[in-house]
Amino acid sequence: MPSGFVPAPSSATSAPVVIRMSPMAHFAAGFVALGLLALVPAFPTWGVTLLAIPVLLSVAIVRLRTVADRDTVTARTVLGTRTVRWDEIKGLQFAKSAWARAKLRDGSELLLPAVTFATLPLLTAASGGRVPNPYE
């Protein structure tokens, strides 16, 4: 199973499926902090403000997620949350990034944070089959 998700129970009234980034990504933010600490003695005036970058990275790791249930899919980004019904989604695309983009019927796109090709079976189960399982 891919890391960073909470599978839904198999009952008809199942809880939503939550797909999020792996908590191990916080180690990357920690390494960025260590690298920036080297700049603090060289630039004491503004070097300390650079330490906000790893904090913001950790906030993004905690906040970014996609929540899907039988009726809706919710994309939670750093600055907001957007919920759309499955019937508003025309299809999914993996073009410019590793994360899926939902193509909406109105022509817009919705980034689905942490949804990768490997987690599509989770969306298939959560959506009641509206998203095809590429592994079947």
C-alpha cells in the first residue's frame, strides 16, 4: 500500500478516503533547515528569517491532502479548500506534476494534492467506480 493515506472501511456507509503526503517528508524540511542554519552566521540580519522556509514546508506537508467519498472530492491546499461533486469531474490527468489534476466540466482544473497514479485504486473505491481503476 502507498504511504500517506487512510483507507476507508469496506462498508456501504464508509468514511471518506484521505490521501495525504507521507510524514517522512518532514525530514526533508529538517534538512533544509540544517542547510539554512549555515547561512545564519554569515548573514545574521536576514539569515534568521530564512528559517521560516522549513516551517512553511512543514505546514504544507501537514495541510496538503485530498479527501474523497462517494459523492464529493475535496482538495485541501495550503491556502484553501475546494469541494466538487464527482459528476462535475470530466476526467483525471497526470501531465505536469506527479499529482493528479481533475479536469472539470466547466473547463477548469483542480489539483488533487498527494493523489498519484498509485493511489487511483483508493479513489476508485471512494467514488463508487466513477474513477476507473487502471490496475484492473
